Amino acid sequence: MDSIKLKKIKKILNEVNSWKDRMSQLTDQQLQEKTEEFRRRFRQGESLDDLLAEAYAVVREVSQRVLGMFPTMFKSWERSSSTKEILQRWKPGKERP
């Protein structure tokens, strides 16, 4: 994986992480309403890339509440072979793996 791709992915990860506290303050109902909010914002012209970090943060918060699991990335995440395989197939602006 080249450093440019890695830099872009780390930027997205930082954006997702920046939503953590705000998402944890939302009620279950407010989290459910995020789906319709994302649809509305997409129809109004926001791109999927614009919505990506916030949407992932919602999914991550719901996962924590429902499953008791909070997906995190650890410091050596870029060395994981399965992560590398996924990231090599991912291209910004395209469908996510």
C-alpha cells in the first residue's frame, strides 16, 4: 500500500473518530433517524464520501449499543494482512468493499 492511499484512509479514520462523542450522546431514536437524514442529505447533493465518516460513526455506535462491540483500529492496523487486502481494493469515490 502506498503512503498516499494510507494517508487518505487515516484521514477518514480520524474523521470517524471525531464523531465518537457526539454519537454517544444521541438517543436510540435519534440514531435511527440518522438513516433518513443521510438519505435527505444525499438527495440534496451531498456525496457518499461526504457522508462516509458520520455514517460509519453511527454504525459503530449502534454496534456498541446492540452487540456490545466497538470496532476500533489499533496502532499497527496497516500491518494487518486482511486490512491491507481490503484497502488495496478500496478506491475513494467508489463502492466500499
